[in-house]
Amino acid sequence: MLEGVNVALGVSGSIAAVKVVELAHELRRQGASVRAVMSNASTGIIHPWAVEFATENDVVTEITGRVEHVELCGREGWADVFLVAPATANTVGKIAAAIDDTPVTTCATTALGADVPVVVAPAMHEPMYDHPGVLEAIGKVESWGVEFVDPRIEEGKAKIATEEAIVTGVAKATTEQSLAGKSVVVTSGATTESIDPIRTLSNRASGRTGRAVARALAIHGADVTLVHDGPDVHYADVKQVESGAEMLAAVEESVADADALVSAAAISDFTVEAADSKIRSGEARTLELEPTPKLIDTIRESHLDLTIVGFKAETSGDDDAMVAEARRIMDRVGLAFVVANDASVMGSDETRTLFVRDGDVSEFTGTKAELGARLAAELEKELF
């Protein structure tokens, strides 16, 4: 996700500085090179040696005659992005006022003047975060194009965002916003049909692919609505659903103003009439399965011009059979393209898929995060 990206990591004096070692590791796991800049206050919370160990680079703790701020964040500097994580209320206010009296704020001033992307991850007590002056400073800095990664409000604190959220913010700041201004609805994961108040019918879909696609689309600038039976995520507006009928209703509502639908969910093909109370065990029982409406067919009927991308999982293990099935669905519904895969990749981080278009089939092999980036590039061709 951050392959080849040089990240200058500014650390200010929040207790959240203890998270910096793991953050640096995560940035590097995603392919980035990291060099750290620390304020004097932050060195009282985490030792520069720990940050040096995490980044495998020398740490800047003061600005000297070597003009480290220019070497890192100047117009010809090393950094592709300057990330301030954690950023205290004091640091955000100083950045807004162009006060550069620490190595971190000096690098921020330099980066902003040199048009180097800046990402800020605030961390402080909640009353400080709610202070009108702090909110004003955040709004001012955001107006300059700085990407803020919102904190998690918990236990009276504006805690620093998760490593995943910060990595997403850095990726967005360093990725061409090729889908900016576009609204995309993504379905993900499995749906569940109730048999009774306890038992359900479902499938093995984990939702990893759909979430990776939604995240990649957001990184490329799209406004994303994620419809799934899963948790809230930082990169999309989430509509939580359980059954296929709930997913269809949520998608119908969401696509009203959307430019595209990516249907990556493994939606239940059958439902049953649920019992009002628990069905007693210990005896044979027959369930009458009723077919559910096809989501993409239903959406196509009411949105003739909507760009729709389909996913198709098969168990044959035969590429020709997967392509034939993908083309059948593509022709029936009028899809832009179909991503076909063998069901064996369910739950795995790695995947192999076939992108099926009219007259063209291309293979993709890699992580699901990389698949998301590939799909974003393919969708761009359809929307522009």
C-alpha cells in the first residue's frame, strides 16, 4: 500500500507517543521507509533509541546547521509525506500559526511551504480536543489541504487513531485522487438468514475482499458507502445489515446518488420463513428454501445507467468455467466488468482473480489490498 513511500514521522509530546514504535513498524510493513523527528517533550515519553530501532534510521531531536527540516521536508527533500502522530493540541495550534519552535513544527512549516503532503493524527484529552481554539486550528490547517486522521473518542480522551487508520490517511495523501468527486457503494461479506431467533443460514465469506476494495476506493478519493454485516470502519460510511433483504434495501437507498456499485458481498441465495421461537432439537426437520431476489438485477432494473461491478465465486477450479459464468452474468445485467475467483480464497489475505470484460480477461494475483487498488484503477476507466 505504501511501497516506495518515504514517510517523515513527527512525534510530539502526547502519551500516545508510546504507540509510535508499532506505528513505525506498520508503516514499514506496508512498504514505507520511515525517518522520525521528535520534539523535546516527546523524548520524555519515549526514548529516541526506541524510535531509531523501529525505523532503522537516525532520529532528529534538534535542528542543527545541517538544516534537517529542509533535508527531510524541503522542495528537494527526502520525504514524500510528513506525518505528525501523535499531534498534541499545542502542536496543532503552532502548525496553524506557523510557529516552528520544535523540530516537529519546524518540519511542518517547511513541508507546508514546500507542498509536501502533511497528515496529522491528533491525540489529547477530550476537553482539549473540544476547545474552540483547537477546533479552529484544525479547521484552518485542514483548509490548507492537510489530511486529519480523526481520533477515537473513548474514556474522556481523544485517543490517537488506529495504525490502520493512520496508514490509510498516509496512503490517501500520497495517492493520486483519481476517483475524487465520485460516490461508490460497496457490498461486502456474507448475509445471514434467520431460521429462528437463534439459528441462521449463512456462508463462509469473510468480507476481507469487500473491505479492501472499499478502503482502496477511499484512498483514491471516492466517497464510499460500505454495506455489510460488520463493524464501522474509518474509511467509509457504513450501513450495517444482516439479511439479504436488508442489504438490498440499504443498497437501493444508497445508490440513489451514487456513481457506481461494487457488489462484492456473498449474498444468500435462499431464505426461509423464520420461526418466532426456538425450534426444538432432537427430531428431523425439513426447511423450505425460497430464492432471494438478485441484488444486481434488482438495482439494474431501477438504475439503468449506474456503473455496476460484479463478483463471482465458483468452486470448479476451472478458469474457463469461471469466465463463462462471469460473462453470463455480465451480459444478463449489463455489468462494467466482473471479478471472478475460486471460492478457496475465502478468508485468506491472498487471492487470485480474473477480471472479465467484453473481449478481455486478465489475471490478478496478490493480496486483497492490492486487488482493491487494481479494482480502483479499473473502475476509474469506467467513470471518467
